[in-house]
Amino acid sequence: YRNAEEQLDMAGAELSNFKKYVWPTMVTEAELIKEAADLEFSRVKRTTAIELRKWQSDVTRFKRELKRAESQLEKAKLDIAACIVTSPIDGALLYKTLNMQGTRRKIQIGDAIWQGQTFMEIPDTSDFIVETGIREVDVASLRPGMPATVILDAFPDNILEGVLAKVDIVAHEDKDATYVQKYTARIKLLEEFPGIHAGMSASIKIVAREIESALVVPPSALVYRDTQVYVRLLDGDTFIDTPVQLGASSDRWAEVLSGLRVGDVVQLSRQ
């Protein structure tokens, strides 16, 4: 019985000591833990709210960027669609020769072009046109409708009939001779020829005037002195200067109206 009372007293003393010392300490520690947890919760809540606003701002920004990118994509699609040019006819696409930085050449990568400039074309092969350069001294004698003959370099044995369709009124500088002006003439072919292709080279003869039964000499037989034209006419064993009157002329022949007779012998220069 006494042992039981002692144990009860000891238990009562421990309970009293727990209530007086341990329990308040545990409560204080629990309150501190709760307070720290509340502070941490408040911090996490504030931090989360800040990050949430930042994420919401990022989402809004990403949506704007996406919308802008979609708009740029649509514009790019329209630009690409606008780059597709549909030809109204079948044929071969050719580059035009342009005046680029003082030289005549075809367009190259990196060149600048302006609105309305033609740098590529599909030639109409239903009517072939042959272009050639005419010297200033000859252009005044040409008129549209004059007959012409064309010999293609690829078919030298075939002579094609044509007609002078047009002569440009503005000259251009000859690409093969500096400071030499030429006028572009266009010859329309009057007949179809199998095997002809755009861009072929050709020799052209335009009949500006036809003279029958004319007395002619080559230009190398002519001697120009002041305002008079002479030929070196064979008289016996020597050549003498004989004045002549000229008519029509070309780069191959000159018509002699007076001063010579058929059968006369003239001296040619060595040019």
C-alpha cells in the first residue's frame, strides 16, 4: 500500500512538473513552429502570387508574340503567292539584256531592279523578229516595209524572206565599238522555218533600193580629195586620177553615174 502511495505521489509530482515546466515549453515551441509556419506560408503565398503574375504576364506576352508571328506568317504566305507570276502563253523564259552600271548585260543575283522594269520575257514564237543594229549614216535611208533577207548562222544554206517592221528612233551605244551609235531595226520573218529558236544569230540584208544595170565599183577603188571623188583609171601602162560622179552606195559597192565605162580597169587600194 505504501509503495502504491509513493508511486502515486511521484506520478503527481511528475504531472505537476510537466504542467509547470514541460507543457509550457512544448506549447511555446509549438507556437513558435506555428508562427514560423505561418510566416513561411505567407512568404510562399506572396512569392507564388508574384511568380503567378509574372507567368500570367509571360503568357500574355507569348500570346501577343504568337499573334504577331501568325500575322507575319500570313503576310509571308501572301508575299510568296504574289511572287508566282502566271504566263498567259506557253514558251521559254528568257532574260533580257539591260543597261546595268554602264554595260549591257543580263540581270544577275544581287542586282537592284525597280517597279515596272522588264528583266525577263517569254518571246512570242508565233512571229519571229530579228533585231540588228543600223549605223547612223544608213538609218535615214530605211523605211518600214522594205524587203529583207535573213540567213541564220545555224542554217547558212537557207535564205529567209522578211520585211523591215520598225526602226527605233533612239540610238544606243554599240557594245562592240565605243562611242559608236546604232539604231535597232526589227525584221519580221514572212515564212515559218522549222528548227528556228529564239536567240539565234543571223546575217541580215535590207534592200533599201534596187538599181538595175548599174555600173559599180568597190569602195576600195574610190579616192576622196577635197569635194571630188576619183578612181585610178588604167590608161596605157599607168593609172591616172579620173573624176567620177557617184550614185547609190553601200559597204560593198558604189554606183558610178559618170566618168567610167563598162570594161574600164581601175586600181584598188590595199585597205
